[in-house]
Amino acid sequence: MKIRDIMTKNVECCEPDASITELAKKMRDSNVGSIPICENGTLQGIVSDRDLVSRSLAENQMDVKASDIMSTDIVSGHPDMSAEEAGQLMAEHQIRRLPILENGHITGIVALGDLSVEKDTDQKAGEALSEISKTA
């Protein structure tokens, strides 16, 4: 199965100058654990709920922007990769969310839960998910 068949499309993004309050509200309202940070449709970084806590709240830094706390060492996939390839990539890099890019622009995102649906039909992806879960 191709990632394009299981990825979440119409991903909510924020601009690099978004406040942490805006990020948190967007995560809450979209019921997600991370928000891609994009400028003109191009992925610049990603902010997870963990980033909000460890890079802002725990440091008592409330007046910061997305660009101050986002992760920029982004691992990404492409729509035509298989669920197995995505699972292996996520396991290798110990990530729970994989932005999907096409021509440099974000077109979707795959979360660990999205791949777990494919666990029974794609044994390799299931094995990769188990590895992520053990170490995360």
C-alpha cells in the first residue's frame, strides 16, 4: 500500500512566527500532536507537543515563536513510498510522525497510528512500529 492512500491530507500548518499559544490551540483543535511549520507551502520545521513542553514551558519561555522551538532536522517521505518503507524510516529515525512532501511542499503526514492500521497487511511496517514503540 502506498503512503498516499493512508496519509492525512490537508495538513494544518503554522507560520514560523506563530506563537506557542497559537500552536497549542491548533494542536488541540485539530486533535494532533504536531504542527508542521511552513512558509509559502514549504516545510521549514515541525513542532510537537513535546517541543512545546520541553523547549518552552519547562524553560519558562512563554514569549517564543514556532521558529524558536521547531525541530529543523526533518525526516520526510514521499506519497509513492510504501507503508513498509515509511515504517522503516520512522523506526530508523525514532519518529512518530512523518511529513510527506511532493515537489518540496507538504502534501500530507503519516502518524504511527496510521501505519498501525496496515500492521496486519504489511508485516515489515508492523515490525518497524514495534521497534519505535519499544524505544520511544
